[in-house]
Amino acid sequence: MMVGFGLWPHSFSSLSRQLWIQGCVERGRGMAAALQVLPCLFRAPSRPFLWGPPVARMSSGMALAEQARQLFESAVVAVQPGPMLQRALSLDPSGRQMKVRDRSFQLRENLYLVGFGKAVLGMAAAAEELLGQHLVQGVISVPKGIRTAMEHAGKQEMLLKPHSRIQVFEGAEDNLPDRDALRAALAIQQLAEGLTADDLLLVLISGGGSALLPAPIPPVTLEEKQMLTKLLAARGATIQELNTIRKALSQLKGGGLAQAAYPAQVVSLILSDVIGDPLEVIASGPTVASDHNVQDCLQILNRYGLRAALPRSVKTVLSRADSDPRGPHACGHVLNVIIGSNSLALAEAQRQAEVLGYHAMVLSTAMQGDVKSVAQFYGLLARVAAAHLTSPMARYLLEEEAKLHQLAAELQLPDLQLEEALEAVAKAKGPVCLLAGGEPTVQLQGSGKGGRNQELALRVGTELGTQPLGPIDVLFLSGGTDGQDGPTKAAGAWVMSDLVSQASAEGLDIATVLSHNDSYTFFCSLQGGTHLLHTGLTGTNVMDVHLLIFHPQ
């Protein structure tokens, strides 16, 4: 196919460009094919910047980073547990009925409460404030140190009142199930098993609930279950795969809590930390009937080469489940309601970015896949977007776009708005902020200290430095909305395109750091730790927030 010299690539219609890219991707042609349709005899002039006045020019990368931090914090504030619970739960004027969406439940001092997750302390405080006169007893399992963190942050609304009827257990230090969390799970199980048909159980669930509700089926021990899930996670198992195994080995997950509470009515209010908000996956679905069987578990264990190394206790439990005549737990007495998710956090950050003068757009709420591939995607997206902003007629632009669409197809992101985002960037007359949420996975290779957000930021920073981006500053931030990225004290990190040169100047070897999964140590050393995102425990959890910001120099 030949293109006349007068037809510049930027004059293609949106549909024509999309079809051209799709053709390159679907037919698997090499990038040389892209060059055949480009006007190679001419070099396009750089596009002049038309930055409007709403955003003041940044005096330094640190000032740009401060705006990114503000946007991240606005996302976290939007999903604070109390306000979300209050929007979903109310009392009728008589004070005798609890209303949840379009359902009503009779209250006559028959209300019990259990909860588990990183956001549950604030959820429980809001619930007791509203329903306290009807509450008989409650038990919640929350992260170790969260009450102290909320006190130090002055968040009194996140704390239970003195003489509360809700017993609080703290555990799961560093996001790992432990003996404290086990004691909490057994107390929750005991409360649920004591309920009658006249009782109503309010269940509060948020991200981190799996680690805070460990109740392995005997003879499996907590240590055996923990070791198996750690091995799966280290080999790159998805959250869905991890939860399938957890449910098969748990007394309370996979509908087990709902079964323990039967015949009481159960209402679950859920703050989602999982892509797509699947009820059966969040906290491993304690109030949702499991649709997995033993064969699903064995396939997962085979996929990661762990079946032969299973402890005898795990084999025993799986063989029992395979022959259980009762089948899966039934949950017809349960109402499950999602009250908040990552999309709410991103929507608020988008609004705040627009207030600051950015052209802002949500790229995806479902960023997932191996952290290496996700970093390559963001690096390539940054190069393409920067080219749109600075040199929209550059000869390599369509080639890079084709690569970007190919990588996006491999990641299989269900709600990706890539074409729309590129259109928006191409039309932008000012700074741009692209937002995304999700939860990439890290395959552990070394014994360093870090988390998926810090490793993603480090890898994206490396990608940003592979070639010049033009007269434009590009910043990437990745942070966990719970305030704790892996077993570290940071929520995440931010980087710019000069990361590699900064690291080199300080004698830091990025390749060695990544081979050891030691991103936290790296960022602690780099410029005295200024690239780390410190929030402390936030009292909520709706996965991660990613920001990709473009600003003129």
C-alpha cells in the first residue's frame, strides 16, 4: 500500500489509525511493515506547546511529585470506610428496621457483628454509631497497629467508642496470617455458630480479609497453609488462584462463615480490593458459596509444580472434600452488597486532577498481569503519549502505537480505554494525567524487601529512561490504598525519566536490585528516600492507584 506524500500520518482519521494498528497487531506483521506506510522522505516539525494557564509551571520534579501525592491522597480519602458504609446502611424513622439498599431487616436487639479486613475498624465504628442500641455483640479482626495509627493520625471517626460491644483483635502483621489472626477467626466462628433463626449477623469485609480470617481445616496447620500460599504467590499465582486454594483449606472461607451462621440472616457489606469486584474472591468469599472443586485446586498446584510437595494434611483435606456428600455451602440466607471499590477512588483522583488543570482520564480499573509486562506497557504508553504531545508527526509514532496495542492485547485488560486515552492526549492543550487501578503480580526471585508498587515504579522508571521523551516531564506513581506495600512501611513510590541517571550517580545498580526484589531498599537509599510514598495505614483498601503525569518543562 502506498501513501501520497501529501498525506501525513496525523491526518488519518481516528478509525483509520485504529484499523491500521489493529491490522499490524492481528496479522503479526513486523514493525518494518509499519515503516512502509510512513512518509519517510519528510521530517515533521515539532508541535508547539499550547499549555494553558490553569497549572503553574513546575519549578522541579519534587513539585510535580507533590501534586501526584495529593492526587493519590484524594483517591484514598474518597474510599474511607465510614462514609461508604453510611451510604449503604440506614435506619428507618422508627429505628426498628435496618435498610440496606432496597431490603429491610427487623431489629429487636438481635443484631450481631463480625468483620475482617484493613478497612473494617472504620466500618465497625460507623456501624456501631448507627446501630449501637440494637447491637448485642461484635468481633472484628484488623491489622496489627491500626488503632495506634488511627489515633496518631487524629482519625477519631475510625475508632470504636469506649465500652464498645465490639471486641477487637489485631493481627496479620506484614499482611501475613498469624496466631493473633487465628484467634480472631476462631472467635468469629464461635459467635456465628451460636446464632439462631431470630438473629441478624452484619458482616463487614474489606481487602486483607483473607489474612485476617485464617481458620484452616484440621489437620492442616496455620503454618502449612501459610507456606503453601507463600510458595504459590512467589511463583506468580493470581489472587483468584490463591483464593481457590485458601477456600479449599478453610473452615470459614468459600461460604464457610455463612454456613456457620445459619439459620440467622446474614448481611455482608463489602469494600472490594479485587479487579471486577467478584464476591467469591474478595477475602476469599466467606459469605459466598464456592463454585470451585478439588480438581480446580489440583490443576493450580500442578501449574506451579507444587502438587508433589504437598503436606500429608493438605492431601487429607482435599481428599475429604472430594468425597463430601453435602457439596458446597448454600448461601440463600445471605445478602452481599459491594459498598466501595477502586473505581470510586480513581473517579475522585480524576476530579481533583481536573481541578488542578490537568486533562485527566481513567485508563483502566483492572491493571493486572506480571509487573514486568505492566511496566513495559506504561513505559511504551509514556513514549507514545509524549510523542503525541511534542512531535505528533514523528515517523516512529505509528510503529510505537502498534507495539503498544500488541502489549495491551497480551495483558488482556478488560476495561482498557487505550484508544480513547491516546485520542485525548493528542487533543490536549495542557498537562495530562492518566489514571489506572488494579493489582499486578510479582514473581519473587530474591530475598530482598519490597512490594509490587515499589517494584512497578522502579521498573517503569527504568523504561522511561530508555530514550528521550522530548521537552516534557513525565512522572509515574504507584501506591497501595491501604498504605502498606508488601512487608514495608511505604505505600509505594514515584519516579521520573531521570531515575536511571540518579541511581547511577549514587552507585545504585538497578538490575541487581530487581533480581533480588529489593525495591524498598533501593528507594530508601535513592536521594534519602524522597521517592517513597509514606501515608501510614490508611484504614481502607481498594487495591492500587497508578498515575502517569505529563507536564511541560
